[in-house]
Amino acid sequence: MKSLSVAQTNQIITLLEQQQSTCQISAYTGLNHSTISQAHSKLCPDLQMSSGGCPSLVTSTDMCHAIQLTLH
């Protein structure tokens, strides 16, 4: 991992605590997202990683309705 300055480390931790993704932090800081991911693992492993991705198009209610239609 690239050695980070104290300011960069503090900035990464702050952005991780704000639930920013590694890609968002990378775009903001100019650091590689793998460097940020490694820093996340070493500096604050208790913080949950951003799940990323797109929200589901099918809600849980829709899924239950589809299952009920299939069973009948």
C-alpha cells in the first residue's frame, strides 16, 4: 500500500465514516481505490463497506405477491 500522509489518512477515515464508497473517495482524493480499500481494512475494519450497486427493482412486497401467484 502506498504510504499515506496523516492528512490523507484522516480524510479517508472521515469519508468512510460518511459511508462514501471507495470509488467516490478515489475521485475526491485522487488516490487509487485499491489504496483506499486497503486503508479501510487496516484503519477501520469495524466500519461496514459500502454495498454499492443499484437498488433492487423488485420490492419485498412484489416478491411476496409473485410467490403467492406462483403457489396458487
